[in-house]
Amino acid sequence: MNALPLGPLMIDVAGLELSALDCERLVHPRVGGVILFKRNYRDPQQLTALCAAIHALRTPVLPIAIDHEGGRVQRCRAGFTQLPPMRRLGELWDRDAVAARKSAADIGYLLAAELRACGVDLSFTPVLDLDWGPSGVIGDRAFHRDPVAVTELAGALIDGLRGAGMGCCGKHFPGHGWVAADSHLAIPVDERSLAEMAPDLAPYRQLKLDAVMPAHVIYPQVDSRPAGFSPVWLEKLRREFAFDGVIFSDDLSMEGASFAGDMVQRTQAAWVAGCDMLLICNAPDAVAQVLEHWTPAHDPVRSARLQRISPSAGWQQDAVRYAAGRAAVDSLTA
């Protein structure tokens, strides 16, 4: 096993098991994590073997992340509990806030426990965007329109995640729920003033987050650059919000990132803006270009932050909490 500090790039792998090219890239010094997709999952046994192979490549181990929120965004399905969209918790909140908080915590534990049992270290959850209505790409991924409900439910979900030894990643800072455009396909522009965005920012002010993912959205009354490429926004997150966790870029291969140029330019722009870990997904040729042409200086502060998303050692599944999570899912989906 190679001893190598974690680099600032999070990349994907081709299939259900590691190829020779995957292994070559994952031990590159500028790589520091792996993100998995639906194509990397067949069943829990296969996922466990894949994660073990990734973790065996180097020390400290490469953190393995996945988008596993519930509803439309759940990469692992067969053999996993089918989680409801977070809007179901918001609907329960409107009827019974106490029950909604408990269900959120139980589901958070279940979500993390099933992933951790297979070796996945981090899910990019919770979504902290407010459900203002126009955004189809957010939609029922959001807990609620009310920032109080979002903060309370996300906080409970985070408690559940941490109960299974998993950190959290709030997204998409400072808020993706107002704009209709999908940043996978376009560069959304949110014309609101900073004062008008206060409800969207409330969860980030109040929650203790391990990681944050900024949006590929431009807020021209604050800065002309998308948040993930904006030193203005990311310095505000660090200083005004006192956030000292990991800042993950959103996927740099998305159309919302095209603002910054080609993939090498996007990577450099997100790095200069203040992102600690830069995601390049579903673009293997672009990964090759970045590994060849992007050579940032080692940043020990950023590298140290990445260690905080590593899973806690000695975790064992709690059968009672796991059953409570399954019961919460059954109740919300009945």
C-alpha cells in the first residue's frame, strides 16, 4: 500500500471493478477521492469488494463518496432500502414536527449504515436548498420551503448520519432552489439580492456541517462568477459563516461549470476560489488532461481538512436504530 497524502481531485471509475487504468489514476498524487455512480453498483457484495479494492490502494485510504439522498437520487437500489425523497419528511413536518425530526434522524442512520456496511465513506447529503417551486432539478429533493423546517430536518438527518459514523455535505450553497434552470444543462442565474437570499442561507448559518458543495449558479448581485468559482462566496462561507470543513466543487463536467473554460481552467478556477476537493465526473479524457497539465502546489491545510471526512473507526451497526430507520421509511412511503 502506497503512503501518499490525499490530493485535491475526486474522480470516478469505469465499472463494477477496478481496471488497470483506474488503479493507475487512483494512486496519482493529485487524486484524493473517488465518487461512485449507478454504473458502479450491482449489489451489496459487489460494492463491498469494489470499495475494499479502492481502500487497499494507498494510505491514508481514498475516501469514497456517492450521491445517495433518496427519491430520484439514489445510486444503489437492489439490495438497499429505497429511501423516499426528502419532501416526504417536509410533508410530515407540516403534520407533526416532532415525528418528522425523529423520522429524519432514523432515516439518516439507515442511509449511512447501509452505505458504510459496504465501505462507502460519504454521501453528498443533505440537500439544503429551499423548495421555492421553479427548480425541477431540486424539486422533491428539498425538505421544505420553510428554512426552519429545512434546518431542523437536515439537522436531524445529520445526527442520524453521524450515529453511523458518517459525515455530511450540505448542498448547494448558497441555494439552488430559486432558479428554474438545471446546472447540469445550463448556467442558472439567480437575480436576487443578498438580503433576499437570507432564507436560503439560514441552514448554512445554523448547522454544523462537515462539508459543503457550492452551486454552479451565478448570483450577479453578489458576484459575476458561479458560487463554486467565486472567492467572494467561498470566503463568505469561511469567514462570515465560520465554516472550516471541506468545500467540494460540484461536478466540473456540468454545463454550469463551462463558465470557467476547459477542464484544466475549470479545475484551476475552482481551486483558486477556495474549493478543497474538485470533482470531475463522467469525463475520463478530461481527467487525463487535468492530471497531465494541472500542477497546483501542495496545500497542507486543505489536505488536512480532507482527513475529517474519513469514517470513524470501530463502527458497528445498531440493529435497533436500523429497524427504526426501516420503519420510518415504511411509514413515509405507505
